Amino acid sequence: MAKKAAAKTAKPKAKKATTAKAASKGDDIRAKSADELAGDLVGLKKEQFNLRFQLANGQAENTGRIRTVRRSIARIETVLTEQRRKSAKG
């Protein structure tokens, strides 16, 4: 048994390729204008409403989508707030 454990640890691990930093979801959202964000926000809120309705009726197929939509809404609202504060400061 000790030989098997030693053999597993002796294997060289594959290194991940080092590439440029990928753009995060927040960076993608910050690149949009306030009008585009407002449109996206309306669409996501409609989707959230429909998902909640499906969940209440027992028709929800992808319950994980509720979480991702909620987080996307929060990201957009955060960026909109940042933009408002930045424009208020001047």
C-alpha cells in the first residue's frame, strides 16, 4: 500500500498553460453602456420571474439557473451603481 501511495505522489503533475488573464464577467458588464445594462436587467428580471413561477408550480427543469440569474442581476446592479457614483463625483 505504501508503494502505491508513493507512486501516486511521484507522478509529475501537468502544468496549466499560462495565458493572459481572461476577462471576468464584471469586466464584460463594465464595458457596456448604462442603456444596454438596463435592457439586460429588464430581461433578467423577467426570466427570474418566470423561473420563480415555474419553481412554484413544480415545472422548473434547471433550478441552478435561478442562482445564476440572481447573481447576474446583482452584478449588473452593482455596475450601474458604480457608474452612477462615478458620474455624480464628476
